[in-house]
Amino acid sequence: MIMKRFVTLVFIAMILLSGCSMAPEYHRPDAPIPQSWPEGEAYLDMATRDNMMAPPTLKWDVFFTDPGLQWVIQTALNNNRDLRLAILNVEKAAALYGIQKAELFPSVNASAVMASQRVPADLSRSGAATTSEEYIVNLGIASWEIDFFGRIRSLKDSALENYLATDEARRSTQILLISAAVTAYLNLVADHEYRNLAKTTLQTQKDVYELIRRRYAVGLTTDLDLNRAKTQVDAARGDVVRFTQRIAQDENALNLLVGSVAPMNVLSVELSGIQGLHAVSSGIPSEILLNRPDIQAAEHRLKAANASIGAARASLFPRIALTTSVGTASSDLTGLFGSGSGTWSFVPQIVMPIFDARLWSAYDAARIESEIALTQYEKAIQTAFREVADALAVYGTVDQQLSAQESLVNAVETIYRHSQARYTKGIDSYLSVLDAQRSLYSARQVLVGLRLAKIANEVRLYAVLGGGDE
């Protein structure tokens, strides 16, 4: 009979769990950005964009088809410590959510007590020393708050949203890691190409210097031309050393990101040897940005703040707690479970806050925190729109820059050959050759930089549109 009453009381209390919620109803705020991407001379036309695939539907191992890039990304995902910390933070948030969710349910504990006490004769009512023993076994609920006004459920919802925000932060970290690892790889390949260009230029300058030195020895040229040629040799030698230093630093950066030493056989010799990346689309309309993990995380934090308002509101209302137990007690161990030894207790408690300024301050703080979260959410969307717009501007113009630069390199190469031929025939001074050499070297360096910018921007566009996490 006692156990039946106990179960009935617990069942009634569970029904009370379906009480009201004090949290404001959540509505996703309107995105504070235009409905479509920027248009103009710097951007591709809409028809071209529509033929490309959006990042959320494109996995990183499909987008990055180059074997070297795939090795770099997979190794980084396996070894990088920043990503490992992000994953551990997700697991921690999941555990905290489990703790908060468990507050909704009663904590049932079993206890067994054996007490023995001796009372001396001068303190005993009977005038003789007595020894008493007591044996108790209980099964009960200790101070379980019945969530009638939704305070605990609001805290649970807040913990859930914080957990989801942490998981989105893990996704964002993974995308940033992929982007950073690929960029480090591209920088390393580009600097190898820069150094090869510097070495080729150095050898050419040495050959020219040797030719001028022989002409100077027989009086066919001046000391000024000889020293001008020497400056070109020294400049090229300095560039070789400079790019050698940059390569070492690039290798250190790449090794840190991937968590191991990158084997040289996975590297491409030059940027043009990297297999083409999958074409991506910016997506129409711009609401595709709402799928970005950092924006998803900001929205989850906004929902968490919204739930915290509910918890703060509920704190202004009465709290109902229940302490109850059933068990058996006896002064003799053999009679502990005998007939008539059953015990039970039922202690409901209600606490009504009359005046507590801290509760109102906590409510004000929760509302302000919600406003802060909303502002951060809107800022995240605006920042994302700016990042995509910038990447689209590069995406729509870099091919034209490359075409113009390749034409410039070809033209400067022709000028250099003609200048060198005119100098050899004694028609022109070495100054024109020197100017053509400098222009050609600079133009080739710019061409390498544009090739790097094109590939790096494709990677950036893929990342800022929210792809690359799976």
C-alpha cells in the first residue's frame, strides 16, 4: 500500500512537468543583408553562377581533387590539435547538457542506516543504563524541484543550444583548418616556383655577366656595364636565398597544421600542376549564408539566450519541491522487513519569492544578453556577406588579370630578346637590356602571384560559403 502511494505521488509529479514555459517564442530574425549577391563588372553573371554547385552539397574530398591537397587535408583532420580541442569541447558541452537535462527528473536514492546508542544511568529516564539500536532502509527522492513554470526546462534548452553552438564551432574550426592547410600548401608550392624562377634568372644573369666580362676584357664595353650586370647577379642571388628562407617557414607552418612532416613527394612542382578545383556557386539567394557553421553557432547562442530569459522569468514565480521516501525501520535487524515495520514520508515545499532584487537584475541581464546575442548574430551574417562578396569580386576578375599578365610577360620577353640582340650588335647600350631584364623578372613574379591568388580565392570562396566540413 505504501509503495502504491509512493508511485502515485511520483506519477502526479511527473504530470506537473508539462507545465508552462516562460521563455519568449523564438522567431528567426530577418537577415540584415540584400537578397542577392552584388552585381557589376567585377562579378560573374548569374547564368554562369547557376551552372556551378553550391558548397553545402559538395564534400571537401570532391572539391579538392589534387592528391597532394587531399593528403594535406586528411592528415590535418587526423592530427591537428586545434581541431582535437574543438571536438573535446563538443563532448564537454554534450556532457553538460546531459547534466542539465537530468535536473528534470527525480534523483532516486536508496539508503541503509544502522544506529547504536548507549545512554548512561544518570541520563536515562529509567535510572539504568540502556543501549538502543535502530535499523532503517529507505528508497526516496531528496528535494526534487517540480518544474511547473519551466525554469529547469528553459535551462535545459539553453544548455542544448550551447551544445549545438559548440558543435557548429567545431565545424567552423574544421573548415578553417582545411582552408588554412590548403593555403599553407599553396604558399609552399608558390615559393618553390618563385625560387625556381629566381634560380633561372640567376643563371641567366651569370651568363650575361660572363659575356660582358669577356667583352670588357678586350675593351668592347665599359666598366659601368660590367657593374650593372653584376648588380643583377647579386640581386638574383639574394632572391634565391630569400625564397629558400620562405620555403623553410612555409614547411614549418604546413607541418604545424597537419601535425606531421609533409613528405616532399606529395608536393606539386608548380601551381599549374595542381589539379583543378571543383567549380562552386555562390548560391541564389544570399540566405545560403545561414548554413554557415559560424552563423548557425550564433543563432544557437541567440536561442540559448532566449531560453535563459525563460529561466529568469520562472525564477520570479514559486518553486515547488518534493521530498519523499518509503522504507522500513526496526529496532531489531531480524524484524527490519517484518509486518508493521514500513515507514513513509511526504514533504512537499513551496517557496514564493517576495522581495529579491537579484532575481530582477538577473532577468534584466538575461534580456540584455539576448540583445547582445542578436547583435552578434546579425553581425556574423553581415561579415559573411562581405567575405563572400569580396571573394566573388576576385573570382570574377582574376582570370582577366591572368590573361593580361600572360600577355604582358610575352611582350616583355620579346622586348628583352630584342634588347639583348641590339646590345650584342652594339646598336644599343646595356641600360635597355638591364631595364628589360628587371621588367621580365618582375612580370613573371606577378604571374606566379596571380596564379596563387586564383587558386587561393577558390578555396576561400568554398570556405566562406560554408562548405568543406564533411
